[in-house]
Amino acid sequence: MKVLIITYYWPPAGGSGVQRWLKFVKYFRDFDVEPIVYTVENPKYPILDESLQSDVPKNIEVLKQPIFEPNSILSFFGKKKSESAGFLNQKPTFFGRILQYIRANYFIPDARKFWIKPSVKYLKKYISTHKVDAIITTGPPHSMHLIGLKLKQQLGVKWIADFRDPWTEIDYFHQLPLTKKAINKHHYLEQEVLLNADKVLVVGNTMNKNYAKFSNNVVTITNGFDGEVLTSENNLDSKFTITHIGLMNADRNPKMLWNVLAEIIFENTDFKNDFILKLIGKVDASVVDDIENKKLQEQVEIVNYVSHDSVVEYQKKSQVLLLLLNNVPSAKGIITGKIFEYLMVNRPILAIAPVDGDLAEILNETNAGVVVDFEDRTKLKNSILELYSKYKDCNLSVNSKNIEKFHRRELTKQVAKLLKELV
């Protein structure tokens, strides 16, 4: 069967947004599904990672059409900001606030809205002359779903809407300077997608419960990892390294962690000499300020974005892997993609997140680490000291279980089965 996947993010895009459907496409042929990818010809990706090109199957058909993105024009007048979760300017200038207001209220659902109409026109023509059994849209950006909605309405094609993140419940939605009219329009469009899609894919159970209010066709298929689960613990860092991979924005800034680390370092000279915190990825200025205020600079190493292959190497070598969720109202439903790659490298995970959230459920199910609530300073300190004690005893390891079901190939098998049932 042939499936058309409509996605904004595609190699050479880097970051988390591209991973999910790149990996599904990589393994689809193993299950007799031939993917066709429709993406942008001239994207404005905030992060590039050429290494991901190697995951694109040979001879796959990739359709591309140009896109007009007003962000590039707006950025000419103000400092460019990434649209990815939470990297909104926390202290914008007066002119910056005007730009944020324009982006929030005039580009709904997002700045890729001008790609909807030409894409529908192009894909209607393509589908009329090429066999396509189903289409899949993946968002954000949620303009992709509106392309799918119009194709569904006009052609009656089978359609799966995949939400890598929720729409109106995403962690930064409450930060946007939205008018009541704009908020209502977001909710209306979101519900139109949920009501009309033949299947709705989500990455976690909380999102599933929220969307099940509008659709009886919601299916949870998580993100995952792609590679062999490591069993060896060779080549670990000699220092007691705790490593965080990914963006660390203002909402994700773990102020409690800085306080606890400063306290332990003050009390324990051995810990001070042994400890290194590695932050791999873009770090907000507020995070750097807090690290400096707590005099942790000597123990913190900040590395800007690196290729996905390099990320895996950092994970393999780290003594402990740090997982942080944004401290926002929707935190219980957030499952960062990095948790699954953390699972793959088989190192102890220390997470600061809701203890009754989706992420905690995965960590408990796999026995891969410990979850500390946002305000539980005592547990955080005790957890770090316990991990450090095991490191000193050369006994810092993890006995994970039930991990293989999160392999990308196994997850692709689930999607292929769903497609065949649908068609």
C-alpha cells in the first residue's frame, strides 16, 4: 500500500520534530508500506543535522513545494526567535511584543498557514494521477493537519492525523499573547481535525484521554529509539557526569536543581571534585544566569547543538542522564522524545517531572530511573547523593526492562497494522 506523509520537518532538519516520521518512513517497507513524503522546498529550519539524511530510504519519492514563511520577514525587523516550544522571548522589547502579538493572532494555527492552499491544490492533482491509499499529517506545525482536513473533505481519502505535541494544551500555548477570538479559533480548528480524521495518533496517554472527548479513534503510539540497547558499560566518563540532552528553556530551568547542587558542592569536597554537569543543546540565558549565580560554572559544561550521532555518544558515556520537563500546567502529559534514547543507552535516568505523569509511568514501567517532583528538594538531594555513592563504589548501573517495545521498528509495525486496518 502507498501512504502519503505530509510533514514540515524532514532532513536536513535537526532536532526532535523530524525524528518520529523519519524513523517510521525508514522501516515502513519492512511491513509492505511504501511511503511518499511531501515536504517544503525552502524551509527555515532553526537546526540542521545532515547526519539524518542517512536514514532516508533509497529511491523514496519525496515531493517538495515552496513555502512562504512570514517569520522570515518579521525577523528582519526583530531578533529572530525559534518557534520551537518555549523559546519565546521572555523579556521582549516593545517592538518584540508587537511581533509576538502579530504572530500569535494573525497566523493561525501557525506561520505555515500560507502553505495550506497551494499544498491542497498540488496534492489533489498528484493524488488524481497517482495511487495513494491514505494520507498522514504530522504536527506541529498544525497547518499540516489543515492540509489533511481539506484533502479529506474534498477527496474522501483515508486520513491519519498525528500529534507529536498537543495543539491547545502544548506547554507554551499559555504564554502566547492570544486574544479570546484567536483562542476560540485554535480550539475550533483543533476539534475539526479530531472530528474528521479517520485516526488520531498521539504520543502519550494523557493526550489520548484529552482527545478522546472529541474522537473515538485516538490511538497512542509513543516515540522511541533506533538502535541496539547497550549491555556494556565500557568507556564511561571517569568523572561523575550528569548529562542533559536537548533544549533548556526558561520553563524548563530547574532552579531547584541548581540550589541542591550548590548545597551538595558546599558540603562535600569529593563530590565537588568528581562532578560535572553537561548541558548538550541550546540553553536559555536565564539558565546560564542561575548557574553563575550559584557559582556552578566550574562544574557545568555547555555544548551547543551537535549531530544526532554525537548526542548518542554523549549519552553512552554519561554516568547519569538528566531528564527535565517544563514546569507548566500540562506537564503531566509531556513525554520528551529523549527519554526513549536514554532508555537505549541503558544508563540511570534522573527525571524532574510530575510523579503521576506519563513520563513517570514509562520510567516506572521500565525500571530505568527515578522521578522527582518539581518541588521535592529533599528527594532530589537524596537521589543525587545515592547515585554518587554508587559511582564511588563502581556500582552505578541500571536494570531496565520492557524496553524493546519502544524500538522504532516495533512502533512502525503498529502504525503499519493500523494503516492496513483502516484501508
